[in-house]
Amino acid sequence: MGFLRHIERCNRHNPGDFVPFFEGGRLIGRFRHPFAERLAAWPEVFRVDSDGMWLNGALKEYGERSRALGQVLEALVGAGEHPYILGEAYPITPAGRGEALCEIDRSAASLFGIRTFGQHLNGYVVEGGEFFMWVAKRATDRRTYPGMLDQMVAGGIPAGLSLGENLRKECWEEAGIPAEMVDKAVPVGALSYNVDNAKGYKYDVLYCYDLELPADFSPRCTDGEVDEFRLEPVRDLMERVLETDQFKPNCNLVVIDFLLRRGFIGPEHDEYLDLVTGLRPAMANPWRDN
């Protein structure tokens, strides 16, 4: 088994299977070829040439672009070509969230191959010099990865919320952590991965946080997304990631990052350098170079 296989699983991408999606010369997404052909039915929104698909230059403003893309998505849902709309907007950006050009429903993020952003929080306890980490078991009715293990708190970052606002929201909804406790979380960096999936292309950036919790704190889910929480010794968790596939795929990356930063996986480990470099493959950034 091993740790590196999790990183490899999250970075299986073949650019040749996709049509690049541009706005004003900036890459903002990727479409599978059949979907790009389907979108050509909306020339008022998309323009096609030999280089790829372009957002129509006549759409000048954030709101105008967002409405046009939303109308296309609603038409696809009405035609039975897209399953649902979640009602949560994600920014479409050539780089960071602050450079968003427009937004689209979260359900279409992979379909449009846009860069997405999430936050994952490692909630841990230290007792007698030993590290323990809270692990969430996803509810069995979740649309994606039901019943699998997850970080104590993890979620996407929608348009219109700051990192701090979203982290407080997610921590309360998923684990009942009050804001005054959340504000003690330490930002420890960001991970990235890009992978082809059933819908299209997932290019994700995960902002990671560590939060040391008091021994008498027990998380509780308030939004139904988690069936249970477990407090596990980090060394047991390390073996679980090494030997099994019980965690949601991208959550393995966050655990591996924690293990590296805290010295549980050291430079003597055979996979060490590959793990350190592999956790941020898309940062460098194939996005800007296409």
C-alpha cells in the first residue's frame, strides 16, 4: 500500500481529453469534448475556435456573466443533461478567489472544470505527549463518498464569504465548534490536486488549519452531514491512511500533510520527497501556463 498512492489517485489528469475554457486570454476552466460541443448551442454565451472555448466577450460584468452561465445550467437541468442545482455559488477565476470573473452553481464546478477552493480543519488533542485527532464519519445519505472518513471539519468556500466567515460557518454546522474556539485555528498552508472525474475535471485548492482542542471538548454535528465523530491516536490514523482507503480521497492528502508537518513521517521515509512535492502539484501552475 503506501501514502503516495493517495496523491497519485488525486492527480490523474489527461489534458488531451479536455477543451480549454478562456475569458479574455485567461484560462478559467476545462470542458470534456462532448460537453464543449453541446455548449456551442449557446453562441450568445460561448465562442468556439481552434484554441478552445471562450466566454463571449460581449458579457462584460460579473453579474451578466453569472446570469448567462446560470441560464445555460438551468436549461441543461431542464433537458435532463445535468442532475440538479445546489443553490450554492462558486467563483470562476483564473487564479485566486479575489480575481473572480463570475460564478456558477457548485454542482457544475467539475462540469466546467473551474478552480475550486475548500477548507479542511484538523481538530486534535494532546494528552501525555501523545497526539489524538478527531475524525468524522460522513453520513450514509451523502451524495458523494457516503460513510467514508473525513476531517473533523471540511467544506467548500462559496462566493461571497471570506475565509474566516466560511470557516466559522463550517465549524459550527459540521462540528458545533463555537466561533471563539474556531478563531484559535492556525492556518498551516494549502494543498492542491487536479483529477479527472465522472463529471469532468476537478482542480481543487485546500486551505488547511490545525486546531488544538481541549480534552473535554466533543464535536457534535448540527447539519446532518456527519454520522459520528471518533477521537483516534494519530499513529493509528497513520496506519489507517497507509493501509486502507477508508478516508474520502482528498482527506488523505490533508492527513498526510499533518503527518509530515508534525514529524510522524520523516525524511528517512522512502516516499518523503515525493509526498512533500506531490501535495501541491497544481500550485506551480498548469492553470496559468495553458
